[in-house]
Amino acid sequence: MQNGRDPLAPVFSVLRDLDGTPPWLRCTLGQPSGVNAGWHKLVAQPIALASGTAVKLVFSCDGAHTTRTVPASDWDGELDALLEQDPHRIDLAGRDNDYHARLSKSGRWMVSRGKPSLAPAQQPAALPGHDRERNHPLPPGDEDVRQLFIETGLFALNGQLRGSANGKYRQVQHYLELLRPLAVLSPEAGAAGEPLRIVDAGCGKAYLSLGLYLYAKRLGFNVTLTGIDRNAHLVAQVREIAQRLGFEGASFEGATIEEVAAAGGSADLLVSLHACDTATDDAIAAGLALQAKAIVLAPCCHHELVHQLDVAVRNGNTPAGLEAITALPVLRRRFAELVTDGLRAAALEARGYRAEMLEFTSPEHTLRNLMIRAEQRPAGAALEPAMAAGYAAFESLRSQWALSPSIAAVVPAPG
């Protein structure tokens, strides 16, 4: 492996292992548009054939799909050949860890490792066969699932996916895949019929939270879903959809996120997707007020800190080494987004949560594609040091730029 690809060594070490039950479940390689490699997206999956273990490859290019099967004995050479085609992103779903790798414009690989997107109890014990249907969180062949997607407009009345809704349909399934590892959604708790209280702050058309409701019901939870949105017209529409679907535990209210926080009560899971600017901070405050065990956010636009960073740059308050970024307005705006979400994650850590950053939607569709997935840390000796580290990270980033972010309101000094 060339020196420039050295950061990929842990990823390819996992990918090369096909012995017994391989430590990986699925790997996606991506190419930017315009690259003449014969494919834009490649999905690899270890499978079981009568002749032994193999890897199924599905190549996608301009809407066309080609499938090829590679025997385990040829996999090392095939993997090297694929790497020579210079993919620009790699996403590996493993049994113990997930890996995400991106090739920067400077030609450096940036690799991150995180918790597996599938909890151990949800991972297949054996390799799938060649033609096995993909394990969707919401199987499209299920009648209740089909009715949900018909009512939300993703499926036509005949139960077939609308071509124009393909992106939203994949987003629903991917959203649920990202929520699967949460402890509050553990299959064991669902099998026991435990209560699950979900609050969707800024629910909009609610096709994601209705999907989450059905997914939790299928796991066996006694679910209550409260959707909040200030748009009374949307609330009325979604309320009617829930009634037609027979989702008795789902209710929708015309209210603001601040009113949710002030109303009191509690929640197991608070979600807030694409809340604009500081509304995401309001959603975090609501999750904290409701003592949510898990908080899941997909921030939208980031306006608040753009102006504050502009002021800091004009005042010469730029930390050394960042001038190449802050001197350019476009990069400064993008940097403001990273700073905003970094402060949010640190704030959650300071309040006793373990926060992760995930890629929610493909960057091909939008650059605002991050998800913050946070879970309460268990009580114990490690909790207080983790909270102190979160506060230190928050305060260090905030003070470097003399920022006054809205999220600071929920970050009290330790002690």
C-alpha cells in the first residue's frame, strides 16, 4: 500500500478478512461524478455460496447496476484493483466498528472509526446467500410498512415506490439504521414491551418520525410519539395520516420547541431533524429539560456564528494557522458550520452525554449532512471526568473566537 494510503490500513485489514464469519457486513465505495472508472458507487458484501465464502459486488453508474461475484481466493487481488481506481470515499459497516474514509482535495485520506451501526443483537449470525433481500429496518413488503409509505406519499397506491420519492425513501431507511444502535431502541427492551416516549421537535411532514414509530412498534415497544411543529396546517395533515394508519400512540401539536421544554415531563428519545439555525439549540435544550436518554439531531442552516466569526476575523482574533481558511468568506461560512456543531457536541458531552457525529445524507445531495447522535452516559466514576472534558472542549473552542453561541445557555461551569 502506498504511503498516501497508509491511513486506510485498518480499513483494508478488516476488508481482507473473509475467514469464518467475516468482521465486516457491507462496504460502500464512491467516486465523484466525472471520474471514468465505469462506476460511481460500489457496494461490496460478503456472502455464502455452495462453493464457500465470496464477495458480491454491485456497481452503479448513471442509474444502471451491474452485479459480480468474487470468490474469496480472488478477493485480495480484486480489492487492490479497486483501490487503484482511486475511490474518494469508503464506508465500512463492521461487526465491531464502522469506518468512514474520505479523500481530501490535497490527496490525504481522512479516516474515522465509530461504533457499529448495527448492534450485535441485530447483526446476522451467518452470511446471507447471494440473492437474499436486503434487511431494511422497515421491510417494504410488509403490509403495515406499505400503508405507511402510501400515506406519506413515498409509494403509489399500487404499493410501488414513486421514482420521485426514491431519495426520501432511502433517507427513512438510513435514518432508522443510524438509530438502531441506541440503547433506548434495543430489541430486548422492545421484546419486553417496555414504554418508549419519543418527542419530535419540529416534526414537519413527519414521515421520518412516523417511520420511527412503526419501527419501534415492530420491535414490541409500547410507543408514544409526540410531534411538535409551529405550522398548524402541517400538524393537521400529519394528525390525519396517523389516524388513518391507526397509530393510536402518535399525537401532533402546534407548538414551539421552547414550549415543549417549558411544559415539563420526560422523554426517552428526542429527535429534531433539519431545525433551522438556533432551533437546533432549542431542541437540545428541550431534550435536556425532558431528561431524554438519547438526543438525535440533524442540523440545518447555521447562521448565528457566521456573523460572529466575521467580527472575530475583522478584529484580528484568528487563532494562528487558520488564516488560510478564515480569510476566504466561503470557507469561513463552512468553518462556522463545523464550529457550531462542534460546540453542540461538546455541550452535550458537558451535560453527561456521549455524542457522535454521523453522515446522515449523501454529500452529493447536500453539504448539510451531519447527524449528532447522543446518549446519556451511565452513572459511575467515569461520568464526571467525561463531563469536565466536554466543558473544557466547549470553552476552549468558544473562547478562541470570543463567541457567544446560543448553546452556551445549557453549559454550566463544572463544580
